Amino acid sequence: MIKQKTPQQIYEELSKEGIYEEANLDKDEVEKAKVFAIEDCEYGKKLRKDNDPNYRVIFNIHYDVLRELCDQLMRFKKQKISNHQGLFAFIILKFPELDFD
């Protein structure tokens, strides 16, 4: 059985390893990422309407959109990370006003 970790445990573990890095906030880059995310999300919605949709591809598109937006959001806290689990742990802990459903 895989041991599940809390966002706090993941964050602390990756922080100790030095995986989180300093990042600059580039508002132009954030805007570009937002435009691409909207385009990709709309394309994913269009794929769902196909007669025989490939849900693996659709899932991957939406996951990548969420990950990219979270990556840009993280930059508002002047941080970056390439580890997806660490990214989402950071977002959960540092942006408690967001409500995930």
C-alpha cells in the first residue's frame, strides 16, 4: 500500500531537499500562459464533443492547463518547482483562499 502524504508533509520534505527555487514574476509571461491555458482548455472541451473522444488526451490537456496556471500562480510568491506534487502542495498551503472541489 502506498503511504499518502499531506500537502504539509510534501512541502516540508521538498523544502528540506531544496527543491523549491526562487523565481521572478514576469507579468507578460503570466499573461501569455493564461492565453495559452484558455486556448488549450477550449480545445479540450471541443474534443469532448467528438463522436469517439479520447479521454486520456482530454484529461492530459486539462491537467496541463491546471498545472501551468498553478505554476504561474506560484510565481506571485516568487517561487518555482518542477515537481508536480510539490507544486500542488505549495498551492494548497500558500493559497488557502482557493477552494478545490
